[in-house]
Amino acid sequence: MLFREIIGLEDTKATLINAIRSNHVAHAQLFLGNEGTANLTLALAYATYINCENKQPTDACGVCSSCVKMAKFIHPDLHFVLPIAGNSKITKPKTADFMKEWRTFLLQNPYQNLSHWLTMIDAESKQPSISAEEARGILGTLSMKSFEGEYKVLIIWLPEYMNITAANAILKILEEPPEKTLFLLVAQNLDKMLVTILSRTQLVRVRDFEEAEIQTYLSTELDTPLSKAQQVAKLAEGSLLKAKELAEGISDDNQIIFRDWMRDCYGRKIPDLYAKMEVFAKKSKDEQKNLLLYGLNICRESLVWQYAGEEIVRLDGENLTFVQGFAKVINPNNVGYLSDYLSDALAHLERNASAKIVFLDTSLKISNVIKIQA
Ligand SMILES: [Zn+2]
């Protein structure tokens, strides 16, 4: 992974590079960021940079022997500790058992989450952990001299999953680190980390991606059409993972479907609504959720349109035309209800309620508020 492969975050990259160039490398660092942020990719780019044989001012060279191995995650001085769980073949697993899967995982898409990882390794338990044996194994590995690189680098992904014994073993080595050894902890949740570990690491905060960055990612990496990329970027809450899921699940027709749905609600066309709910219920869960998310976004934008006018609304083309029309039936009195109903529907779907009932119930509630208030 190279810094230039990560979209945006120029400040964070510059800080990381400056620390290396000015020889102020902290031996233990905690890359903290939400799911779908660049916490892991930045740690990987940092590890690549520090061992690059021909460092450039803003990035690793990408072509030296170290960079080539780093890009494939096969550098002998790059080590990983990951949360894992046994599967039908391996009952007492170690990270080393799953290195092939981990490389594939990273090469496929480095912005995935723990649940994707557990699926990748066919984990039988949904309660993964980093074991004490694993942690002790690290001590052994890191006490050896580096093979090729200047630094041995250990990336611990999601150290939140270390149990106390494992954390204590790691702590020991953090207190007396072997020379030229870097510990890069990649975490999401500060509250789940042991204070003693935290106090020995330097914090690198990785912010959520901005809308424009997500839009760039969707357009360049996933070839998402512009209008869809704009729509998804607004809904992705700073997460490339969520953006990808939305981009793959979101229907180009959401605008038309939502518009027709609202028209039937407004007109109280009950038979039409029943028929629609049959269709909605057959959609995938992601599509159902995306439709609701789209609706929530439209509610928000319609209000903005009423109060601030066109220049503030972040939509274009047909979506904008729809918002202008929709703004006529929603107002400050009913928009709160509408948003609540859509959010409630989302929550019910998350809890596996029957989609047909959820959508029907939501339709009836919506038709009450937009009819009365309009
Ligand atoms: Zn290089």
C-alpha cells in the first residue's frame, strides 16, 4: 500500500512522513479510526514507506524490492496479528494459519470489517480473539533480527480483541521494544483498549472520509457514475466500506421508486400501495435499506431547499427536480414524522422484521402525515 493509493488525508500522511524523515519514529503507534476509514491502509502505507529503499518526499518509490514485497504483503519483516476464530479444519488457530486469506482480503479491498474477515476464514465462532499464545509467539518473532528491511513491523489489527493475558504479553514488549521494531496498532474503539497499552502508544487519529473523497473513490475505483457517486457519498457517513456497499446495492431507480411510493402515499392509493409492498418485499435487504436511506436524504434536502434555496442543496438533475416538487408536500411540521418513520423502518429491517409489514405500516403512517399537513 502506498500513500498515494489512499484518497485524501494529506495532513495525516504528511505528519507520518515527516516523523520518519526527521527520525522521530515512535516505536508504538495507534492508528485510530472508525470502520471504513483509512486506519489500516495508512498503517500499511507507513510500513511500506519506512522500509522503502528509495524514499520520495511524499511517498515510497513503489518499485524497489521492499516496496514490491510490501505491495503483496509478503515482506519477511512485515508481521500481522489478527483477531481470529477456529473453523472446521483448524480448532486452535493462529494468525499464521490464515496469512494466505489475509493477503487476499487486503488485495481484494482493504476497507473491510471484522465480519467480512470472519467470513473469509470460515470462522465458526462469531467471537474472535487474539490469544495469549499468539502474543507470546510475537515476542519470539520480533526478538530475531530483521531479514531485509530496516525495520521489523508488526501490525496488530483490532487490538480491541486481545484478552488480558494477550495484552499483558504485548505490554511487556512495548515496554522493552527490540531495536528497529515498530508496532502499529490499528483500532476502532478507544474504550475497549487497555489503558496500559494506550499509555505506551502514540495516537494517530484517522478521521472519517469526506464526501468529496468518497465521491472520488467511487468514481475512480469503482467506476460509479457521477450522480450515483454523489448520492452514495452523502449516505456513506465517512466510510468507504459503507460507500462500496451502498454503491453496489443502491438502485439507480431509487429516485423513481421513492417518488412513486410517496405519490401513492399522498394519494392514499391503498391498492397501489399493497402492490408496491409486494415488490419492495422481494428486494434484497440492502436494496430495501438503501431506498429508505435515499428517502431520508430527500427529506433533509427538501427542507434545505425550502429554507436556503438551490445553492445549498447538494443534489442535481432529476434528484433536484424531485426535491423541488417534494418540498411542496413536506414542511417543518411533518418532516420530523416522515424522517422518524423512515428511520424506524430501517431499524425494524435491521432487526429482521417482515419487510412487507414494515413498508406497509410505514406507508400508512406517511400517508397520514403528508395528507394532513400538505
Ligand atoms: Zn521503495
